Amino acid sequence: MKTENPISTIYFIACLFAVSFLACSDVKKPDEKEDGLLYFQNNAPGVKTGGVKVIPIETPKGTFKVWTKTIGNNPKIKVLLLNGGPGLTHEYFECFESFLPAEGIEFIYYDQLGCGNSDNPNDTAMWSLPRYVEEVEQVRKALNLTSDNFYLLGHSWGAILAMDYAVKYQQNIKGLILSSMMCDAIDYDNYAADVLSKQMDSKVLDTIMTIEKNNDFNNPKYMQLLMPHFYAKHICRIPLAEWPEPVTRSFAKINASLYVTMQGPSEFGIAGNLEKWSRKNDLKNITTPTLTVGAKYDTMDPEHMKWMASELPNGSFLYCANGSHMCFYDDQETYMEGLIKFIKAVDEGKKKVEL
């Protein structure tokens, strides 16, 4: 009877295991490579523009064009970004490029009418929240965003716009992100007066309030005081000399007419067209999975943002303990990890997400 060599047997088993392991690895690697290629694949017909698409928008004052740019390709996840201000540009969202492509998340820059690369009618009658809601709907249709893939992310004023869009068109949205915006203008006014202003040096505050009382908003001293005493504490908690370049670039391009018409000239509350705006009573009707984001040092009350999540039938809340209004810069890891986790969970069918 022939006796098997135990060493040969062990060697044979080891080789078999190695071949099996390599075979499994070979199966997985092309998939990973293919996924990466698909994300950056652009099959749109015609001349390639780097994802830029200029969309005609019909308005009561005629047709105007708005600018969009798509980063990546994911048929299941498409995030449309609504910038704040109102009147800023898409540019301060550029930090998203350092996080979302690695996760295969497609996202879309969009300059609202009057902002950045889009047309500017120079007509204050156009600065209307209901008109902007219809503009977003036209952009959605032009970009073929549907309830199967459409995530709407609004920051600051953009979140006001996102809330109003959801109230009318939530059937088109798969996921909603409301970043750094309360749902009631009067509550925000009270927070600014009762909390934010009291954190400021009394002499600085007195000077700022005097300037506001005299309607002297063009006084250079106004911004000279606000930048170190308010913006660097509540807008972006990074030393002013080190502010991210996309933020300073966006701020330099603000449409002052749009900002003042909608928000009012003061940083301590909302006036203008949004003075009485509120969606507190409508939150319960927004059934779309929704993430609210609040930050400790924000101009918006983080407790209010947490309350909003509890009112929303499918609300989730992300708290940025080290962040301010632009917590995607000054508490970046927390913000991006939470945002990505929420989007992927909704994509998997979840309604609420623990963050």
C-alpha cells in the first residue's frame, strides 16, 4: 500500500488555497476598478464640457439661464447643492470634492438665478422664494433627477429653499438634507438677539447696533467689526487669514441686491422677503427621509435643528460639536462622515439614521 507524503499533501492544500484566494481577488478587483471607471464615465452626447450644463429657466419676466456642473456618475445617488446667502455661489461647496467622489456619490453644483455663473436679471421682483422653488423644479427636470436618485442638500438660505421645495414637490425627492438653517425666521431672530449678540463684546455690539440703527450698512467699520467678532466665531471658525479659498472666493461674488432683498442687511436676524417665513407647522407633512445638521457655534440654534428632526416623520439629526455655520469646513470630518452615512443608508432603504 502506497503511503502519501504529508509534506506533499500540505503543499498541495496550500497551493489550492492560494489559487482559490487569488481567484476570489481577481473577481473583486475588476469590479472595484469598473465602479471607479463608471463614476467618471461621461456618455452624454455631443461636445464634452466637464459636466457643465446651462439650463434655460422660464420665469414671469422671460427666459434666463442657470449654470450647473455635475461631478461623477451614479444613477442611484445624485445630490443637488443649494447654496446659501442668498446670493453666494456654488464655489464654497468645493470641499465636497475631497470626500464624495471617493464614496461614488454624484453631486451637482448649481448657481441659482442671480448667483455666480448664472444670469442676473438685476430685478428685485425676481428675488422671490416661490419663484426659486419653481426654478429648482425646472433644474430637476432638465437634469433628469427622480425620486429614485434625487437628494436635495440646502445650506443656510439654500435649506429654506429646500424646505419650501419639499413642501410642494417632495414626491420627487429620495433624500433631503437641511444644513444649518432653522425653520422659522422669528425663532432665528430671537436666537440672534438672546444668544448670539450676548456673546459679543458689549462695546463692539453697541457700535454695530448704532450702525444698524442709523441704516449705515455701507460704513466700512461695520464689516471690520463683524468679520473678527462674528464671522470668525459663528460663520467659519478658522482664523480669517486662513479661511478656505473657495469660501472667500464665493463671498467676494455675493449678489448684494439678492441678499438684502431676501435676508435684509443685518446679520442679527432675517428681514426682507423672508421676515415672516416659517415652516414649523409643515415639518410633520414632509415624509421624505431628512437629515438636519446643527453645530454648536452656528448662527442657527442647534437645539432647534434637533427639534426639527424630531418633528419630521423620518428625521435624522447630525450634531457638529466643533462647527459653526460652515461646519463642512470647521468640523469637516464629523460633517462629511455623517452626510455620507445618511445618504448611503437612505440608498439602502432606511428612513432614519443614527448619527
